[in-house]
Amino acid sequence: MDLVLQTAQTIRDERLLTAGDKLVVAVSGGPDSMALLHVLNRLASAEEYQLIVAHVNHQFRGAESDIEAEAVEQYARGLSIPFFGVAIDVPAYVRKHGGNTQAAARHLRYQYLHEIAQKSGASAIALAHHADDQVETVVMNMLRGASPSGLIGILMRRREKNMELIRPFLRIPKERLLQYCQSEHISFYVDSSNASRKYIRNRIRLDIIPQLLDINPKLPEAVDRMSDILREEDHYLNEQTNQAAERMVHFAARSCSVSRKSWMAEPVALQRRLIKLILHYIAGGDYSSDFTKIESIRLAIHNEIQPSWSTQIDSYVRMSRSYDHIEWLPGLLDEQPGNNYEYGVESPEGELWITEAEAVLKIHIEGYKLDLDDIRGHLVHQQFEACFDAEQISFPITVRSRRSGDRIELLGLNGSKKVKDIFIDSKIVQKWRDQVPLILDQEGRILWIPGIGRSKHGLIHSHTTRLLRMQFHLMSSLEQELRM
């Protein structure tokens, strides 16, 4: 089918636009967006669409980027279509704010597109994503361990900031768009950075997908079919999540709360989705890809041995439990200084989930018989396990973040040493120091700093009959830092 007719059919079938709509067309100057502009311009007269062209020069490639911006403006004006363009120094933005350059470019680009759409009174923003982009996105999300929502990939139609984002080419392969540009004599530019393998997406496009296409030449169709299936299932689970939220979550003006008993009765799949929904309600933003954070919150709620605690989830949300009452509250980092936390552990048997460190502390008592080799073995420093004479350790114990003035009597050293100095000597970077937990006994003595060292308290000896074993398991990149 002719590309123009197929696009018109897609717009009708998916209800992407209605006659008379005004829309912003995002045009980079590449073959995909130039083809989209050409096709929509062909449809504009019949459907009475009002088009506006928007272009963002990210200033990644100097003069090359400037030439493309000028070419897009001239092409739009040649079609008598209003043009809006902006140059944004993305490299400078990343140097100032940090983060990934591609993510920053996308954020700033979409911000500008929304700004133009709102100022011009447009009802939609048209984007030129195609079937190859869909495959790349799904493969990339799969490699990251995405949820079913992530494996849906790009949506043909999505509402964002009260604006419709539409992708009429989402089922069209890139090769067909290139052929269209050639047959219609449409000039376009190829971004030289697309050949750079320093970007994950480019490596997927250049190295992985060609091999997958050798196995299944109909890979785009297979991905499209999977996306359709997952989209419907995701929609159903979202409905179930919303119903569960209405049933059990109390939404206040600036907080959310839930009964732990009601929470525990829900399936794990809905618990995870409820956490995402609650975090989005409190702080906004998208938490869908942060599995470690979501799972650490869920497991903290499941913790049986600690009836009350409070913790900082991130810079925007804090969370607390008081027996059956679980509550999420807004809390900016400057309102909640540091990443301070403290947990009390009453029982020498069980597991404690430490949300801030994205880790679990396992504690249990076991019988013990004298073995001199075993004693020597327990005295050897183990990074993530420590054993103590159970009779010498008084409960409850405390698991908390460091505090000013903390000192530990490290095994093998005379006297005590500041925890701050130990972190410096161990080359623990500043951002991780508030996450590393300290384990203290009832008397306030620091027994152990997982990954760093144990104290001389509670040593195993010839009269030991019961062993208190502590094991620390990390889910986050803190483990790599402590293993260095």
C-alpha cells in the first residue's frame, strides 16, 4: 500500500487525529521525520490539518547540527508551514546537571515540543518513531530487565502533559521510509553519531538486531504482536491496581497510607504496581524502571521482625511503618537532611530489609562446639558475614547509618577509631557513606560494619556454646563499592 494511504488508514484506525486538528511535527532532518512531514503535508489539505514544524538543535555536532537546522527551516518554509527552532547546548547542560547525554537531550527536546504545542494551541505532537525504533526499544528494555510495561515498548498514542503524542509510522520499517524519501526526492541528513558504538542503542541497532533478523526476518512483526498482547494485559493489570488502590489505599492531600494486613493479602504483582502508583502520586515522575527500589520497599513492608520504622525512599518521598499502619509522605532532601535511618531488631532470628542500602541483614543463632580451627576461621575478616558469641551480645540491636563522632574498636587494632576515618582509609566515596549500615548492640557498641570490619566485642572462645551469625546481602551497586 502507498505510504500516504497507509498512514491515513493508521490515523483513522487508531484515532490519532481528527479533521481540523492542529499538530506540531517534530522534525530532526533525518529521513524518518522528513518523510513524516512530507506525508502529513500531503494529508493536510484533505483532512484540514494545521501543521507546525519544530526542530531542536542539540549542538552535539557543531556546524553539522547548524546546517541541519537551517535545512529543516528552509524545507518547512518551502511548504508554507510555520517553523519554530531552538538551539540547546545539551553538552553544557549535562556538565552542569550531570546524567546521561541522550536522556538529557530527550528531556530538553520534549520540553521544547510541549512548549511550542501549548503556545500554538496544538492538540498533538507527531513523532517519527518507526518499527525499527520499536524493536530497538524492546530489546534495550529487555536487556535492562524491564517489567511487562517496559516490554510494550513505544506506544503509538500516549497522553503527556495534557497533550497527545502520536506516532503514525510505528508499524512502518525504516527501509520503507528511506525508499519513500528517494522516490519523492526528499533531502535528508544522517546523524553521524548514529554510527558511534558508545551509545547502547546504537550497539543494539548495529550489532544485535542484524543477528536477530538472521534468526527471524519477521522480527518487527513479532515484536509488534508481543507489544499488542502485553499492552492489553498491562491495561488489565492497571485496572486491577486502580481498583485495589480504591479499596485499600487512603489518599490524602499530601500522603498515602495503607493497612499492612490488607496489603499482605494482595498478589505480589499488584503490590509492585501499587508502590509505583503511590510513589507517582506523592512525587510524580516515572518509577517503572526502578525495580530495586520498588522491591526493597515491598520487602520492607513484608518484614516480620520490625514493627515500626521510618526511612527516606529518595529525595522526594519518605516512608514509615507503625505496626499495621504504612504511610508514604513527601519529603525533599533539604527537608530531610542526609540519608539517615535507624532500625531496631528485637529478635536474634530473622531478616531485616534496609531500604536505604537496598540490602538485607540476616541474623540467626546456631549451636556451637569448640573447634580451634573454626575459632581462627571466625576471627578472619569476612566482608559480608560476622559471627559472635551469642551470650555476649545483648538485644535489641540497632542497625543505623553513621553519625558524627561514631567510633569502633576494630579487631586487631589497639583502642578505637573514628568510623569517618575508616571510611576515608577504605576509600568509600562520599555518596555511599550514609548508606553503609552500622550494627550496634544494646549498650551502643558498634559490633560490625559490613564490608569494612568487625569489632573485638563478642569474640568466639573456648567457652562459646551458641553462635550469633550475621550475614549482609546487597542488591545495589553499594556492593561493588564495598568490594573494592
